Amino acid sequence: MIRFEQVSFRYAEGAEPALSGVDFEVPEGEMCLVVGPSGVGKSTLLGAVSGLVPHFTGGHLGGRVSVAGRDTRTHRPRDLADVVGTVGQDPLSHFVTDTVEDELAYGMESLGVPPETMRRRVEETLDLLGLAELRDRPIATLSGGQQQRVAIGSVLTVHPKVLVLDEPTSALDPGAAEEVLGVLQRLVHDLGTTVLLAEHRLERVVQYADQVVLLPAPGAPPEVGDPAAMMAVSPVHPPVVALGRLAGWSPLPLSVRDARRAAAPLRARLEGLAPRSEPARGASGSTPAVPEGPGSTPATPATPGAGRTADAPGAVRVRGLLRRTDGAGRSGLGGDVLVRAEALAVRRGRVEALRGVDLTVRAGETVALMGRNGAGKSTLLSTLVGLHAPSGGSVTVGGAVPHRTRPAQLLHRVGLVPQEPRDLLYADTVAAECAAADRDAAAPPGSCRALVADLLPGVPDDVHPRDLSEGQRLSLALAVVLTANPPVLLLDEPTRGLDYAAKARLVTHLRALAAAGHAIVLATHDVELAADLADRVVILADGEPVADGPTPDVVLSSPAFAPQTAKILAPSPWLTVAQVARALEATP
């Protein structure tokens, strides 16, 4: 169905080829997963299937790419629209209508699908992707994850023979991601649809793939093979594979189910041992005098308590129940309170996006906001940075009321890295972005560029931000925000588009910031990030907190938000592979 024959590609202004020696085939009715570090050409490879490369991007394409027998060199994207459906990393760039239902129907209208068929397919897609309640909603009012589902749905309604998906689950909560992957599985197995997708969150998708295409480095020829064989040598791999490598399991498991079957000896070795988290380190490498992170606080029995009150640090609230810990966890840090929300309510048009939110974040504390798409996580972050005025309650950040503080003053109190980094990036080059960030923050020249070198090594000054990968743009936006050194840092889906190595660098940097006294609040669907980094997890549902407590207490009690290691080694309280590795190193 998809055939690459010795394909190479070089962008018009590129010094080195983005793709080289690409030669593989994806048969009809298979799911092929493209993996590799950020910036190795995964999006370029996907674009070559839809014809966007080179017809839209320009550049020189060598070799031949064919889809359903059509050569993409001689067939423009519009000539492939009936056989290839594409969803890129940025769903907003796909939308051409205003409402959900209109967007689902637009592609079929363009292809002349009969009205009665259009109606049926729209209803089927609304149900498949859980969008029925949003059918009349303006797309601009949806959360990032909801927009992602609409973008996928607008492609599915056309019933293409080939689906090309770039980071399809990156903005989706775990439940929604499983639903989307379930839909893709049914399309592959029942309808013979061919799916080619790139995804950094391999823990979600690798077990579903029929074959894996590994791009090891920019311009390097890909390696193609069975998923287990590729994961054994891949520089990027999910926690289940990392745990399998650590334990020496063979064959290497790709799913939690297979790993649990092999994990009995490992669970026996870990019996009686307690998880120990990686201590945060400052720039000098010294360990700061702060308690350890997630995994250091044992859970204690639940105690009934008043519902939504000013809970003590270390409390876990679950709709009317107040479960207290011994206060030894980092949620009990004695630093200054930098973020305080009391009975906070926010309305966005006719929608009550937040209600009754009580949140306290102290210096040196990292809090993860989790919950399904549309739960209010992004709205809460936007309110903390002054983009929304409360309709009830109060909020202060760094002693200031955000929506009543001038942006120039707020810049040095709180910084937000949004889901869409393009909202912060407007210059023509990385160097210009860094220079503008230095001026805006009144920072010494070179401050932002030094942060970029740390977060995004190897990126030249003269590259345009739009030519960076999604993960690279996020890293650049983070550097721009950190230039002002705000004591409160807010991040909305910070690992979207990041590979595991880039995520590890981000975690190291955020740990150092927390050790230096910054308060960090991040909204994320990445359960592995929350388990690795967060001191506390707050779960939102319909704009209201339903759980708030130390990370182990919250995620270990939630099948939806538990990381892979926790699922594999349950009922033992291990959250990350790093915790397991440190425990094994300390045993004879």
C-alpha cells in the first residue's frame, strides 16, 4: 500500500539531508510505527506519504514514494486526498470550519459524498471518538485534546485507505488515547486500513504496531523490523521495555500484560525494599536540602473530613474524604506559598470551566494537574497567569492578583509555557527569539541562548522556529519563559512532541529549578512524567478537584493515571524504572 524506494530528501535551505536511504514497504491493513529521537525526520517521512513533501515544503526528493500505486512526485496532495488522510502535530492547522459537526463533514463535502452517507458517517465518528456532546461547540472553545480528536475524526469520516498520523495521542488523556487507538485497531483489523504513525509516547502504541521503522539519527538510513526486535536496539523506548532490559527478560515484553507475566522474580527481589526517588540537584550538582520526591511518603488510612477546606499539606482529597499523610512528603515543604487559589471559579462564555478550586503551591514544590480532556487544566493555568478573570473566589501568584497585574510586572512572578509554543515565538530565527527574550526580561545578553543550549543542544542560531520539530519549539518556548526567572513556572503539556531523552533533560532541568525554590505547576496527560517529577498530583473533573495528594497516593490508586512500572509491579508501590534500578543497585 505504501512503498518507499531509496528515498532521500533535502530541504531547500538544508545543509544535510533530512532523509536518506529510506527503503521499506507497509502492506495493506497494517499499522506501522515510526520512532526515533526528536528532529530525525519522522514528520518529513510522513509528509512524503501525503505529498506535502515536496509539493508544499519544497526541497529535493530523490527516489520514489508510492501510495496505492500513485507516485507522490506526480500526484499532488489533492490528488491523493481520496486515499490518504493526514493529521499533523498541530490540529489547529487542519481546521477550516467553526464547529465540530461542520468540520467532520467538510472533507466529505469536498469529495462529493452523498448527504445521507455524510450524515451517517458523522454520527458514527461522533460516537467513536466521544465527541457527541461537543457536536455544536465552536472548535476555538475546545481543549487541545478535544481539538486533536476532532482533527482525527475529520479524517476518519472520509474513510481513506491510508491514515498518516503525527503524534495522534500527544494531547489526549489516557482514556481518550485508548479510545483513539482502539478505533485505529478496528480500522486496521476490520476494514483493512493502512496506518502509518509517529508517536513519542511509545508506552501507548508500540504493542499495537505490526512493524516499526526506526530513524536513529538525522539523515541516517532507517532500520525496519518486528516491534520487539526494534525496541531491543532503539535509543527511544517505553518504560516497559526499559524495565525488561533492566531485568533481562527475553523475549522483551511490549505490553503491561506480557511484562506482568515475566515480573514475578523481579517482584520477589524487590520485596521488602522501599522506592527511593532521584534527589533534585542544583546547577553545581550538589543535593539541595529538600525532602525527596515522589515515592518517599507512605500512604496512611483514609480519615473522613470536611470537603473543600484549606487542607494541610500532605492531604489527599477525594470528593468528601480527606486522607492525611504524615506530612513528611514534599507536599509538606515549608517554603513560602507562591500560588494560592480559594474557591476559584471561572466561566468561559456559557461554560463553567472551573468551580470551587482550592490550590496551594509552595516554593520548591512540583504539582501535576491531571484529568480528562476538557477538565479545566489549561483554564486553571491561564487563570494563574492572568488570562482569565475569576467569576468567583480568589487567586494570588507570588503575592499578586494575576488578572489585575500588568504583564511587564507579572513576567517576573509567573511564566506560562502554553500547549502551542507558536503563541510565544514570533521572530525569524532562534537567535532573534533569544535576544527578544533577554530584552523583555531585562536579562543580560546571552541568558536565553544559554538556556537553549542546555535544553536544546545543537540547534543553530539562524534556524527559523517554524523549522524546528514540535518538541524543539516547546524547548525554545520554555527557554524564553525561563529567561525572566519567574518564581512560579506553569507548563501546559510540556512533553508533547518530546522523545524520552529530551524529556529526561527537561525533568533534570525542572528538578534543578524546584531545588532552587521555584514552584512548578504542570498540566499533563503524561502519567510517566507525573510519576517521575511531581510531588503532588491534583486530578480535575468537570472543572473541580476530585483528588489532591502526594503522587504515590493518587496515581497508585488510579488505573487510568498509574505509570507502566506501577501496573507491572503492583501491588508494590514502584512508580518508575529509575526507582527499581536504584533499589537493585543497593542490594547484593
